[in-house]
Amino acid sequence: MNYIENIFVCITAPLIVAMFFLRGKTLRMMIFMLAGMGMCLLSAYISTFLAALQGADIFTASLEISPLVEEVMKLLPVLFYLIVFGADADDAADAVLMTAAGFATFENICYLIQNGADDLFGLAVRGFGTGAMHIVCGSIAGLGIMHLWKRKWIRAAGTLALLSAASVFHGTYNILVSQTGAIVYIGYSIPLVTAAVIIAAKVRSSRKI
């Protein structure tokens, strides 16, 4: 049975209804959060297909295929927003973060379905670590879009470079958390520390302004 698809429908249904009562930026952010959840589901299909095509097992696919697929899929809704609707770079940067948050939320739900919800501490550590990882990768793309999208000559190369950086960060995280012992917690802590540094830098920058 397609349990994941059924759960996706149940989670997104009330959010879709809520969209009809929202306006302006709040509506846009809700749309991108839903888009992130959808991209998470599509990423699972694409990664599974590519793994089968290459004869890779689930473990190998999570290290070599999933990071790139997931980062590309997370970026697609925002690129569509930028190219088709001519969105403002600042709005697009916010959209990247909401897409990443939606992606991470549904990924955590999928993890709960597959592994159960007995270990609260382990789930909390993984939940915050994975969530921070997706947000950091989104921040890499978002900050880059803010600074590069206005320069047409560097858009394509800059976007590709940012996508590569996010994929490397994502892949490194997956490698670390797939290990055992203290290395796992080091892997979970890296995105949290990185997120804290980004937040501190933003606060410091806003104070200067």
C-alpha cells in the first residue's frame, strides 16, 4: 500500500484549505512550504529510480544520489518563481527557506513512519539536525540568489555553484549520520552550529544597518 502518499494527502489537505483564507506573502510562503513537501515526495521517487537504474542499494543511494537530487528538487520551485513570475530576490530567498522547511518536515514524517516514535531523544536530535541541514542548504541557495540573481552574466554559473555547495554539505551530513557512535552526533551538530553562525551573522548585519 502507498502509505507515504496517503499521509502526504492527509498532511497537506488542511494546509491547502488554509491557503484559500490567506493573502499576500503569507499565502506565498504557505505555497512554498507545500511545494517543499511535494518535492520531498518526488525526490524519493527520482532517487529510487536512479538507484535502480545504477544498481545501487539504499545506503549507497542516500550518500551518492539523494543529496544532489534533493537539492535540485528544492531549488526548482524557487527558480520557477524567479523566472516565470519575475520575483524579487528577497522574496525568492524567503521562498527557498520555506521550501526547505516543508521538505525537512515531510522527510522527518517519513522517518517516523519507517522507524517508529519510541526514542524521543534520538528523534529530537535527528529532527533538529536534519531540519537544520535542509535550512542551511536552503540558506546557501537563498543568500546566493539575493546577491547573484541581479547580475545576469553570473546567474547560471552562480546558481550551479551554490547548488554544488549545498549538495556537498548535504552529502557530508548524510555520510556522517550514517556512521555509528560519536560521529553520528557530530554529523547532527554540524548543521545546528552552521545555522547558529548564519543567524548570528544576520543579526549582526541587521544591527549595523
